[in-house]
Amino acid sequence: MFTGLDREICAQAWDVIVPAIEKAAELGVSNGLRGSLMVLDPANPDPKNPLFASHVGEFDQEFLTNVEGKVAVTIRTGLDSSRVRQDFPYLYKAGDIKYPGAIVREGLIVSFSGVQGDYDEMICEWMVAAIRAICRQGFSGKGGADGQPGAYL
């Protein structure tokens, strides 16, 4: 039964969006099939203990380091890293990563690094959309939490 966001839901969402990431690389939309993704636990957004992390293509530590840097800017400012870059550059501090690719959507923070910043952010949006849909179905879909007896999950 659905009891909230967990690693398994994130893994399922990731499996749903990876084919789109692969297609973007194949079509030359993005500049390659590579990158790391991180989803933070909305209840405890700690980048050192993410709810879910994965990668596409060959693993590269630099991408994971960049994901952590993007998340740090987003946690500190409460804004998508692209918004900080474009609209609020005065919020940067020495040592902050300058690349976009972390988003915050109603408490859910997702970051990707590996391709162009705009596409990093697109992949984050896909991940959030997939997580949201899977959670909605887990809550109110057939056999979901709404259909279970009792008032509590």
C-alpha cells in the first residue's frame, strides 16, 4: 500500500524517464548519454543521504559532484538553480556551482548533471512529473491508499 514517496517509487519513475533521456541523446537534442541524478527526501532534504541517486551512461564522479553542488544552491536559496543564475545572481556565494540543473517542486528537490544545463533541468522536471503521477496513482488509483480501510496510511 502507498505510504508516501520512497526509493522504489523513485526507481520506477527513473525507469520510466530513462528511455526519453536516451532518445534525446540519440537525436542530438542533448550533448550525450551521460549524467547523474539525485532525489532528496522531502522530509529530510540531505544531499549526503539522498532518497534516490542514479546515473545514465558511464559513471563519472564529476557529474555526481555537480549534482551535489546544484542541490546545495537550491537548498540554500529555495529556488531552482536556473532561477538563481538568471534572476537572482546576487544570491551566489563563493564556491557555489554556476551551472543550472536542480529544481524544487512543492518540497521535492531533484538535480541532474551531465548534459547542457537546460536539459539537465528538463530531466529533473520529467522525474518530478513521473514521481507525482506514480504517487497519485498509489494514493487514489485502483487498490490505492484511498481504497484501504481506515483514515491513516
